[in-house]
Amino acid sequence: MPEISRFYGIIIAMYLEVGNKHHLPHSHATYQQWRAAFSIKHIEILGGSFPKKQKRLVEAWAEIHQDELQQAWAKLQNGHPADRIAPLE
């Protein structure tokens, strides 16, 4: 799963899924032992669990970079590597 960003110990990644379409564009976030999938369009947790503070950080980052996340999703679904996205600072 290609990593697209990393900040405050949180890793954001997306799966390369050529030919296997998921139901919604989303990213995966990992922080220590927690893992969650976040919708790109509505910026909400689709599954998994995340600590409240880190969840808010991911949501803020995703809101700032929503267009870039959509572009990364489209590239990966078409078999191309996604660009890295700037971390939250």
C-alpha cells in the first residue's frame, strides 16, 4: 500500500487497486496500533478505530488536501503511482 503522507506519527496510505474497484474513494490511516479507513468525499471514518486527537488531525489534513486525495485515488485506480501529499504542519 503506497504511503502518500506522514505527520505526527500518523501514516496515510492508499491501495493500488487496478481492476478492483472499491465502493468509495478512501485512504487508510495508521497510528501506533490503531487503523482506520477515511472517506475522501465526506472525510469520515468508514471503518476501524482511531484515537480522538489523531482522528481530528487526519480529518483536518484531509480537508486541506481533499483535491489532492481525489487525484491520488484516481491515479492509483488507473495503475499510476500517486504523488506524495504534504504533511500537516
